[in-house]
Amino acid sequence: MSQIEYFMPEGFRVSSIEAAVKKPGRKDVAVIYSTVSATASGVFTTNLVKAAPVLIDMERIKGGKGRAVVANSGNANACTGARGLKDALKMSLAVSKALKIPDDEVYVASTGVIGTPMPVARMIPKIKEAALNVGNSTLLDAAHAIMTTDLFPKIASARFNISGKDVTIAAIAKGAGMICPNMATMLCFVLTDAAIVRAALDEALTSANDQSFNRITVDGDMSTNDTVLLLANGLAANSAIKSGTKNFGIFKNALTEVLLTLAGMIVKDGEGASKVMKVVVKGAKNEQDALILARAIASSLLVKTAVYGCDANWGRIIAAAGHAGVDFDPNRVDIFFGGVRAAKNGLTTNNDNAAATELKAASVTITVDFKTGGKASAQVLSCDLTEEYIKINADYRT
Amino acid sequence: MSQIEYFMPEGFRVSSIEAAVKKPGRKDVAVIYSTVSATASGVFTTNLVKAAPVLIDMERIKGGKGRAVVANSGNANACTGARGLKDALKMSLAVSKALKIPDDEVYVASTGVIGTPMPVARMIPKIKEAALNVGNSTLLDAAHAIMTTDLFPKIASARFNISGKDVTIAAIAKGAGMICPNMATMLCFVLTDAAIVRAALDEALTSANDQSFNRITVDGDMSTNDTVLLLANGLAANSAIKSGTKNFGIFKNALTEVLLTLAGMIVKDGEGASKVMKVVVKGAKNEQDALILARAIASSLLVKTAVYGCDANWGRIIAAAGHAGVDFDPNRVDIFFGGVRAAKNGLTTNNDNAAATELKAASVTITVDFKTGGKASAQVLSCDLTEEYIKINADYRT
């Protein structure tokens, strides 16, 4: 049916099914299975309030092994207390029993409404059925199953050569709202057939995540459920990748590329977004300053609404930077919308109309050069803020 | 014309005029004059990017004296460089010459578009005319003249007795957007005929401001122009108020009350707001934690949109608290909408419908008890986030 093409790594089987978690009418559960035990790595929400599946996964990831993932949309299993933990464990047990694999190598991920107990009674039989039928779905089907307010499924892949072997990475994600200050209501499952040692896998994921999901923002909120899971099953039979090697660099770059692609899709699909907004900060004293400034600009409601309205209102940009807590001289700042310089040394260039025209594009780049004498730069992806965001979030549970 | 009643302190004269700063059709300049030199105090934006009039006022306030204020809406004179400073000085000079008062006792305040030079050529003659005609307008007229996207003028007053004399405080403000993390695109001029020593005036203003304007939020942005100015001309002829006295307490409380009233009006008039949202945090370890938590909840877009949609989505509240950076146990948290407890010990009480009914009021109180064992509490006023906010800010400059 779908025309989306992607590479699929060896040895992963996928299943998806309708469990009517929130309501009937669509597949809302996915099971991903590796035919052999995989090396596993994960990154999780830093919100103090963590959903039950996150608490379970954070414990299990310590073992460094993974064999399957069970994920659902419709209910986040967050703020559900002891019952929530039991429910999440029931989900993993349904999978491990059906597939006859160690229960602590099954990861659980949920997304959807917070504070409502999971309808496990109707979910568990469906999860079992899905697990028994791995292979009946594509990874793209799984990407569909984990969607909440997402308007389109998010999938990306890469194929490259390591020590004479074809190695593949494929990943799916769901996003939409709450994407900031770090990765947020966001699930991402990355599958690879690379052979790679655990420490190298962790290092690559941390770095790639920091360069991608940690540099996007939709609404400044951060969810209780953020999870990025990476399973590497080694079936590409390359010589095992170790940190600090050339092959590690190849793998890390490919992984970063895949996560960046998904991050871009998440922002493009930001709740109600009409356009993607890339904020590039240049000339900062150091990278930390650059990132703080880029985040402050990319998160400002006044900047996001101005971009929505195609108003090259650079004053809002410099004002947003001004309360980021980073020192700079406002009288040196240059601001560009696309290729048009709207402000030079903190003053208007009287190019508002040309700059506004740049804002009519589906993807807008705002470049701010702070000219501190430093050469540090950073980039944050965001989206505009529209009436549609309000509608989506005012009516979410109804 | 207007039916708004307020007390007016002795010895202040007001004028307002149309200078067509942004466009013709309304009075957009106000001059406030004290017939005798007043003791002056001020609080200004902490944004690194400060508008020209703010830079001038911050310098002049060091002298501790004030005789007049000239304020305009339509243009913020921010990000206007050396020319902006000259323009602001021209504004004060027009007033000081016309009224034959020391130029460094004239304060300047501007609000409106950022980054566009002031149309001083047409403003200066109008400012002179206004200064020459002080007494031709009421303080309420001045409140009208400083409005930008405000839907109604903001004025409050108090009259009380100090050492047998009637003392009056009257204040006007403009607000609407950008009201956070501290007072933001907000101008407030407070006039009193109290006799009070400079140190006591500073102490009272700092305290009252912290309890009022620093505890409201509309959209998380902070402006380049925030200014609260307080002139105390002593014409009530009370014995001069000093810090640490009973009279100081009376004055400070009255001032806090007046600023709180204005703060409430600003939130009620938050851009596009359909209802006022009061967030009360209880049971925090200390006051700082309580304030951080209250601000995080009151600022969350997901909380604000849920309140707009009358959705008692307490999960978003606990999630917003969870990324505030303050430690608490999610399993102890109680959340109330109005009088209805929606969550107890971090779990749903299945009272969503009753709680949603509470959200239909024009003013909504969300109480979150963290039950840390501590008894600290804090309260932040905010408003919901609606499609109208987006419309206002997408189209602001057009």
C-alpha cells in the first residue's frame, strides 16, 4: 500500500494489531522481535515523573540485552502507580511467553493519555496474538501503530559497509507534541544488524541522540514516556565495532543521520505546525552558549507565532535571546531570515518585506550571528505555533 | 464617560494626546507630572536586551528623584541603537523644557513594536503640547494611552491612614503578552502622595513587585521594556515613613494590594485568554521550590491548553512539575481543580467530570499539594492559551 521505501536490517520480525487501547478502529499495538538476542542501549526521559514502562526499561537496559519490544499508543501508562507497573509487566510477560524468550530482554513502551489505567484485560490477548504472529507486519506498520496525534508515520534507514559487510539501520519514531527541552513524548525504536560492543553502542546512541532528538522543540513540555531504544543483533556479521575506530565513526554518523531524519519528521509533524523552523546560532563564545541561545529562540512563543504569521519580527528574536541567561552585546547581533539579513549590529536593515517573503517557505531558517568573537555554533529544529496546536491540545482527551 | 472609580493622590497632573506613533486614531502618549519633586523608585526588565528608555530610566533612578513620566504606546524604541537613545532623550527634553523641570527627573517609557525607529518628528511637538497641558486628562486616560493589545485599561488605587493623614496610592499598567518569568512587556506607573524615605520606598516596591508582577505569566517571554516606576511626592504630609515601622507595613501592604490588583487584570487580559488560571502549590520543601513548581505548571502550554479545553488533565500538571528540576515523590501528589480532587497520591480519583465542570468557570484554581513534609507554598497567576493568542501574535505588526 505505502510507497515509503527503506532498508530493513537482518533478523527482525514485526507484528501489529488492533487492541482498541483508547478506542477501536486502528492497529495500536506493535511487537518487534529479534531472532537472536541483541545488544541493547537506551535513552529515557529525564522527567522526574516516569511512566511505568520507562521504569521497567531503565532497569532492564542495565543488562545490555534485548530481544523484543512491545509498544502501544492510546495510553501512556503514566501516573498509574503500582497497578501501572503490574500492567507493564503483564505486557512484557505476554510477549516473552509467546516468543519463549527471557522476560528481562523485552522492553515496553507506551504513549497516549496520562493518568488512566491501561485496559490490560483487552490488551493482553491481543499482545499475545501479535507476538505469536511476528513477521505479519512491516516496520512501517509498526510506525503507524505507535502514532498518537502524529499525522504521518516516521521511518528512516541507512545501509553502509563495515569490514566488507552490508550493515543496515532502520528506525521508527512517534512524536508530535511536547518535544523539548530534551527528546519528549517521543518513542523511537532503532534496529540494526550491526555487530557492535555494548560500550560503543551506548556511546554512539548518546552522541546521536544529543545531536538530533535533544535539539528539537515543539512546545517546551517534556513527557513522562520518552524512550529511544536501540537493538543491535549482529547478524550483518561484520567484525564487531569498537569505540574510537574508523568503523565506529561510520556507524555513529549513519545512526546520527537516521535519528536526524526522524527528528526533522517529528518537527515537521509538530502539533498544528504549518512550517519547520530551523534556528542556527553562530559566533557564540562556546557550544553551550550557542545551544542555550538557539533553544531560547526556537522555544519562544512570540518567535513561533511571528514565523507562523510570516512576520520577520527580528526584535522578538533578539528579545528571546536576551532572556536566555547568556551574555552578549545586542549591538553586534546580525539576524537573517533565509538569505535575507533583517538586522545588522542590532539594528534594522529595512529588509522586512524581503525577509517576510523568506518566511513563506515550508521550511524556514533563522540565523543569528552573535559576533562575540567566539566561533561556536548550534542548531535547533522547531516549528511554528498555530491555532491548530491549541485545538489539538484543548480537545486531546475528548 | 467611564464608570471606573479610583482614588487620586494629591499633586499629580496628567495629560494624554494623539501622536499617531504607530497609526492615527487614538491617544497614544501620556505625560504624568508631579507638582513637586517626588522620591522615585523603579524596577526594570532583566532582559539583557533593554530598550533605550529603560537604559535612561535605570540611570536616572539612581538619583532617587522624579518629577514626570512620558510614555507612549505603538513603538517600544527597543533595538534602535544610538538613534533610539537620542530619540528617548528628545522625548524627556520635550517634557522638561515645557514644564521647566530638571531633565534627569523625567522618566521615559515606551511599548509596542521592537526594532523600528521612533517617529520622533511627529511625536515631539505632540509631547510638548501634552506637557504644556497637564491636567487636561485623568489617570484613566493615561491608562488608555499606554494600551497595546490590551483589551481594557488597568487602574487600581488605595487610600489609607498614616499618622492621622489620608494617604493615596493610584497606579496604572499595561500588559497583555510576554508576562514571564518576571514582569514583562509591562509598564506600570505608581503615584502616591505618601511621604516616605527613599530606602523604604525601594524596599516596599521590591517586595510588592515580587509578590505581584513577578508571579504572573502569560506566554513565558520577557520584554525589553518592562518598567515599574513609583513616584512618592509627600503631599499627604504624613510623617515620613521609614523601614521597619508599623506605618511601613501599612504602606507596603497597600502597595502590594494595588499591584496585585493590576497583576490580576494583566492576566485576565492575557493575549487571547478566555479564563484566569491560578496555580497554588502547597507542601513544598521550601518557598523557592514552591515557586519553581508553580511557575512550571502555570507556564506549561499543555496545561494551559487543557484548561482552555476544560479538560481536567492532571497528568499534564504532574508531568510539567516533573521537569521543573525540583525533587518530589510523584506518588504523594494531590491535584485539585477548584474544590474537586482529581488525583490523590499520584493516582486518578475518577473525578474527571466533576473536575472538568470546575474548569468551566471564568477563573480557575489548580491546587497541587506535593506533600513533601515541608509546608512551603506559592501561587502564580496565569491564563489559558487559545487560538486567539496565536492570531494576535501572528498578525501583530500587520
